[in-house]
Amino acid sequence: MNASSFFQRTLRSSRRGFTLMEMLIVLTIIALLMGMVIYNISNLSGDANRTKAKADLLAFKEMLAAYQLDNGMLPTTDQGLKALWSKPTIDPIPPRWQKKLDQEVDDPWGHPYNYLNPGKHNPDNYDVWSTGDATTGDIGNWPDAQTTTTNQ
């Protein structure tokens, strides 16, 4: 076999291209890989949202503790968390109110956080929670919620 016939055979075989079956197999593999990537990214997003909600609950705990130190009381249920960024106009009016937040903070799913004083889950204190989304359930500041934040 001479070099000329080798190059001609190699040139002819490289012109054949891929068969339809080979293309379908490659596209199927790519689609499966993309599906796995999208699934993993969506799980990371859900975990990030839960983590953000838990961090917000810890921040509310600190702000409510500061509010209580300043005023000798916590906001009522009617005053709600709004008392952290807007001076309450409903009795009891806090004597030394100070702004703790610039504006309302929504949970990662775009809903306002909920506040109840006295709490249903913490009858000697308050409940703060996010309703989360369909997969997370409530994320709150009580032990059996999807966070371990406490109000002590």
C-alpha cells in the first residue's frame, strides 16, 4: 500500500460524516446531561431560598430584641414587623422607637414575613415565619419548623 492510496482512503472515510443514529445518540446524551444540570441547579436554588429565610429570621430575632430593649416591649400582632421600619400608630406607642429596617423585607418567595405576638408555637414569646413555597412548608422560629432558631 502506498502513501497515496492511504490518504485517498482516509479522505473518503472522513467525508462520510455521522449517521442519523449516531446523531440521535449524541443528542440524547446531551439532553440527559442538560436535564441533570438543570435539576441540580433548581435544588440549589431551593436550598438557597431556605437558607436566606433562616438568615432573615435570625435578623428579625436580633432586631426584635433591640426593639424590646429600647421600648420595654415587643410590637403587638397588630403593629407587626412593620414596627421595625415605621413607627407604630396603634397603641401601645413605643416610647423610644428607632428605625431598625429601612423597608419591609419579603421572604425569598416574594411574600411578607408573618408575625404573631404572643405566638402560637411560642406562647411566652412571638412567632415569626415564612410560609415558604409548596415544597418547603413554614419556616419559622420554633423548634419543629424547618429551622432551629429559638427565641430565648
